[in-house]
Amino acid sequence: MKQLVITEPGKAIWTDAPIPQPSPTEVLVKVEAVTTCPQWDLHIMNGEPMFSGMDLSYPYHPGQPGHEMVGEVVAAGSEVVNFVPGTRVAVWRDSGPARPGAYAEYVALPSENLLPVKADLKPEDIASLELAMCVHVSFDQLAMLGSLQGKTLGITGLGPAGLIAVQIGKALGAARVVAFDLVTERCELALELGADEALDPADEKRDSRYLDFGLDMTGFPKAIDFLVRHTKTAVAVFGVLRDPMTFPPSHWYGGFTLMGYGDHNLGAARRALSLIDIGALRLAPLVTHQMEFDAYEDGIELLRNRQAIKILFSIKG
């Protein structure tokens, strides 16, 4: 089979590799398509670790573990009882950095990290299930402090995760979703996906705490601070936080909560999948380009220049 490998920062090759053999608890999946996780793919191609303190060495399997994937089960380990060959599946949880990713013709994955998905969903409709699960985790955290029903939700950052958050926020009953990003085209897409307002933060003239809840998708302290200053109840930080930030004295009184990220879990994955199944969460609009695996370097350049939001990679032919 063929498999994509980053041999050094900035260099990826589509190379020969043996078809992996699934362990007793794994399934072998024929990969249909993979969508980029821009954070992973850009960091690793740039020679930068995804998380602070993370070890990084090459060769590296891009977007490891290539975790936004849809495919078909072709073989199952002896202890697997919930999947049979022919089952169409999507990854809901990544498998960690100790194994090759799904940028390949075949990949062996723990069966517990997969969910069966409808056959009539196009690859772009479902490949990013894992990201949808991740975003839903933050909504589940906010839900511990109160329902979104009838409330105003603010979202900073309209990359793939932010555009998913716009839709989940509306699906969970937010009366208004106010989204912020520096890129005009992403604001326009957010409006198409259900946001009530989509603004450049520099254009926000309201000084009051008019948002009930906030969700930061950037991890940038400046963006988080902007959202905190406009939010009454709680802000959940979804974006990977790499630099220190401050908690403003103005929010010390009144029970305001600033939340870090939670844990990936099957319940959040199933809730996200149910929204996809009923059409309340559309992932296809996030896929701005479709390319073949051997054009990976070109795709990363599109992401780097903000000419793409997500890229769907598939096998040639």
C-alpha cells in the first residue's frame, strides 16, 4: 500500500509501506478520505510541536494520527464484536502518537475509537466527526453552568472548529450567536451557517458584557481576553493555549467562570453524530478543497496562506 510520511519539516512523500495487521482489538480500515486538522498538519510540517513540551522527531506521519477519517472496515481482530467487514466507519477519537495516521490506503485502528456512519453521507459530510466531537466537549462543559436555550453565545475564531461551534450553538438553542474573526470570508461563511452576527473584533463597539456564554477557538490570550470582557457567565477555551493569560479583576466578583478544555468522550461523539445525521451540523461547507494524497505539500501551502479552511484528501483513482 501507499502511506504519507513527513520526512523532514516541509517535505512529505507518498511512499510504499506494508498493509498493517490489526491486533485482536483493532479493525483494518480501507481509507476513503481524510480531512486536514490545520493545527496538527501546519505545526508538524513547520517543524513545530503541536503542544508545549511535546517531543517531535522525523520521519513523522502527518496530522498524526491522521485522525479525521472515514473508511470501510475490511478486517476485524478476533476480539472485535461490534464491527464486521463492509461497515462504514469514521474516527471519533484519535489513537495517539504511537501509531501511523490515516493518511494511507489502509490503517489499523482500535475499534473503540470508531463509530458506524451512514452509507449515504459523502466523505466531506462525515470525515471531520472527530473535530465535531472535540467541539461538543466544550459545549458539554458550558452546559454544566446552564442551558444555552435562549442565551447569547460569543465565539472567537472561525477556523474549522469555530464554524462547527456556530452550528452546534444554534442547534443547542442559543437565541443569538455572535462570531468574531479577522478574515472577512470566514465571517461570511459563519453567517451562512447560522451565526446572527459575524464581526472583525476591531469593529465591535459594544463595551458591555452582553454575551451570556463564550467559546474561544483560537487559544490566543488576546482573543480570550476580548471574549472574557464581553461575557457574563462563562468562557470555555477550546483553542490550544500556549501562552499565559490573565483573569481580569472586573470578573472576580459575580461567579464568572473561565474553563479549560475537557476530555474526549464517546457521549460527545454520539451527540455530534446525531446532529450530523439530522442535518443540524454540516461539515461539508468547511471543506474548501479536495485533493489527492500525493498533493499534500500543495494542500499545506493553501492552509498556510489561509486560502483553505479544510482540505479533503483521498486516494488517487
